[in-house]
Amino acid sequence: MDFYPVAIEKLIEEFAKLPSIGSKTAQRLTLHILNLPEDEVREFADALVKARGTVKYCGICGNYTEKDPCAICGNPNRDHNVICVVEQPKDIMAIERVRDFNGVYHVLHGSISPMAGRGPEDIKIKELVRRMSGEIQEVIVATNATIEGEATAMYISRVLKPLDVKVTRIASGMPVGSDLEYADEVTLAKSFEGRKEIK
């Protein structure tokens, strides 16, 4: 990209480092920002710096927060006897949008993946075990429906079973509105495993 000044090339490079941002999208974002009024660009930059400086992980669940504990862990109206285990903080955001779950969370910050060199000690499983007390009635494992997510779910189940805690897995299968022809083998297999009687 020799036709751009160095500052623009650098900004394009930085945007391209973000997940799901290719070089064309990075270029569009850069050119959009260059066309904004200077005060809006400063606001954007300040928001980035402030978020990076003030947002941390909750000391209990590992979710994003500005104060410890996070708003979910600190809420007395939540059911603290049920913990939903997720891979990343973004998964909490997805579950909270549905508004059906009233328990608390535990973020693993990853999944077990021998191919990527990530074992159980590389994610927050020990911290999950430390949270187990006589008050915890159920742990819902809501890891992704991938090979890594399934391996992580099985490992968590094996670790928690001796602690006399009910361990469940979220259902998986065909999403609403999807066509069978586009489903992969694992999704179809899970759909058959989790089938229910029609009443």
C-alpha cells in the first residue's frame, strides 16, 4: 500500500489486527475515521484508552467489570447456587440477552485444546473448583459446541462429579430456522440425542 501515507498505512494495519477485520474493512474503517470531525476522533480514542484502563476481570467469575465484584456476582437477586460455565465474557453477554438465566457465571477464558497446546491448567478450571461449596446446587456447562468445547465440558464434568454437584450441559442441535442440508454431522447427531417427545 505504498500509495497511502505512513500514518494511514499504520492505522490500517492496526485495524486489520482486530478479529474478523480483513484488509478492505480495515481500510474502510481508517478512511471513515479520517473523515470524522477531530472531536469525534478524540472521543473514540479516549473511549478506547478508558476502557482498556478501567475494565478488568471480576475476582469471582472472571467477567468484564469496572468494579469488583461484577454487577452479576454482586447482585443478591441472582441465584448464587447455580453457576453457568462459559468460555469467554462475550458468552455471558449472549446469555444475558435472552433473559432466561438468573444464576451466576464462571468464565474459563478459553477451552481445552491439545492441538493449540492448551490444557486444563491453562484455563480457569481450578478457580471453578474453588467456588464449589455445599451451597452450589448445579453447574451448567455452556461451552461452545466444538470439539474443544465438548472436551472441556467432559473434563469439567469428571472433575466436579466427585464433589457431589449436579453438572448439566446446555442442549445443542438444530438452530431454529435452519435447513437440514446445511447442518454438519455433529449438529445433526446432537439433534437426535437431544430429541423430545412431541405433545
